[in-house]
Amino acid sequence: MEAAENATPREITASGLDFLSLHPFVRQTVLDRIRGAVFGAALGDAVGLYTEFLSRDMSLAAYPEGRFQLVYPATEPKNDGHRGKNHLPGLPLGLGRTIGSIVTDRNYLNDPKATAYNYWVKGKYHAAPNGSLMRAYPLGILCLEKAVEITFHTAAEYSVVTHADPRCVVSCCLVTGLIRGLLRGQVFTESDVDAFIPQCLSWVDQWIEERSSKEGNVGDPRLDHEEFYRHLKVKRFDELQLDDAMTMGYVYKTLGAAILCLRLALRHSSGSTTTEMSRSAAKFPNAFENLLTTLILQGGDADTNACVAGALLGALMGFNSLPSHWRDGLAHSQWLLNKCDALISVTKVNNETLPYKGSEDPDTSLDGGKGVLTREELEAREKAFVHAYMARLHLGRDQPEKGWLKKLLKHAQ
């Protein structure tokens, strides 16, 4: 902890996009890293599903070869019959308990921050899950030209609409700031990471004091610096106990795993200069796959852990360094590439891309551009899903159903 607090930071407070003109390769490298961050997160999320909610021992037993593949023939999911219990009745929505409870509150649309804050208080300040951290990484791209303090503020405001706990806020600020720094070429070494951490922590401490004073919540808990640094200084994944059933969704576990992945990746490299920024693929052979596979095989909240870690690694290594047998098998990859181009247009990194107008993007409409389903269509889709799920588990309808399975089938009828 002392080493981190005493580290000398690089100049990471600079803003603007003038750095893109420092060398002919810089702009192309930043474009590659933006796509790398987005696809890195998506790949981590996708491959992480193989071991989500499994213990480390179960993960290793299910995938003894220690390798995953998304292209044909894709790795067959194993030992995943446990998943249905966590989402029934109804279709799986990927909606965690915290977000689900908050956004369905009748007062949420009127005051999201207050609703999220009240939920945190009612839970006696214990709720610090990783939901806001998982979705925060694109802010590092959107804030590419902004000052680092504005980046922190953006991340904090983004977190508190669902996750009010300061541990969630500081985690979002740190990952968002690191993504920005990686894209700007300001985070080259592990020492840069160690220097950036206390800068982020100091800003969040001040933000907490200002929020408490302004809103009269002087009794709210502050950040425990020792606990924060303990999760960020681990040397091995097993120190985080990522598969512990009671704490696997804790935000510091996800943050600690992501920072460890970034540290290990940076140790593969001795740093770079602006003329070397375009050589990421050669500097990190197989590192993305090896690090994320090791993390995913720890089990626990594997998809979320690997999503955040994948965003950091992708921002460091770039799109072209991602393993082809993962990247080329990702569903809807062209759609995601189009979203990357939209993001690049908004951030003005590449003026040659077509201007993006969110109002003209059907994905931003309330129905996602797909049309609103009728109640009959929703029920038919749900019934089809349930029957397909049962067939996958080789559970015939002629077999006796018990417990959650009985409720599931009854709901689908």
C-alpha cells in the first residue's frame, strides 16, 4: 500500500485529443484499442458464462482442458443446470437483485439517485455489488478527451443511479479512469497503475465528503482504505476467493480480479512509446486468452469478473490482439462493430466515420427497434424457452417434476 501511495504519477491529467497527432500510428492504435475494450468486455462476459456460479473445483472438473472456443465447434457448456434456479419464474433477464429492486421502484424515474441511496440505507449500507462496475467501462472511452477529474465525476454520477455505495463508486471511477489512461497511452507500466490508484481514491474521498455535507448524510460510512488496497494488491486470484458463495458478487472482488489481470499483462511488456503503440499484438501473444481463461476457471461471478477484466485488457492490447477463436465466434459481432464505430464518431477520434445520431438509431428506441410484443407473443416466447431448456437438460415432460422445476413448467403452461 505504501508503494502505491508514494508512486510518482505520469502526466495523466492532460485532456483534449491533440495526442492523436503525435505520430501517424497513434490514431489507428487508439481506434484499435477502443474496439479492443468493447470486444474484450463482450468476450469476457460471453466466455465467463461457462463457469458462472460454479466453484473453482467444479469449473476445473467441467473444463479440464482449460480452454474455451466460440467458433465451430464451440465449447459445449457443462455443469450449468444450476442457472435456471436463479431466474425463475420467467425468462432470464440478467437483472441482479440490486438493480432489479431499484429500477422497479415506483419512485425510480422521479429520482433515481434518491431511490438507489434509500435502498442502500435500508440494507444497512451492506449492498456493494458489481453491477454498476460491469457497465462503467465505456465511460472511459466517452471521456477520452476530458480531464481525469471530469472522468471520475462522470463515473460517480453513473454509478449512483443504481449503486450508491462508495465502494461501487470508487471501483467505477478507477476502471473508467484506467480505460481512459490506457487509450491515451498514459498507462504503460504497473507503476502507472500504482500511481493512479491513490489519485482516484483521493478524488472519491473528497466526493463522498461533499455529497455527505450537501445532502446532510454525515453519518454515511466512508471508504476503508486498507480493505480497498488489500483487494488491489493481491498476487494470485485465489487470494480473492472469487467462488465464495456468499460474497462472489462483491464489487471489490471483481475490481481486484480486473486489476490483477491488468498488472499481469503489463508485466509482459517493458512499456511503450508513441511509436510503439501500434505493436500491441506482437507484445501480448496469447496474453488476453491466457489471463481471462485463468480468471474464468476461478468460477464465481465469472462473466462479470471477466467482462471488467476483458475491457481493461482489450484497451491495453487492442482488437487485433484478441483471440480469433473467441472474437470470430461472438454472436452479433457486426452489430457490435457498428456500435464501436458509433462510439468512435461520438468521441471524434476518427473524423472519417459517418456522424452518429442517436435519435436515428432504432436501438435507442423504447422497443429496441423490434416492435412491442403482445402478451400472447411474450407468453409464447417464454413457453418455447422453457421447453427448449428442459430438452437441453434431458428432462422429459413424462418425468415427475419437483421444486423449482415444477413451478417453472406450471408457469409455462
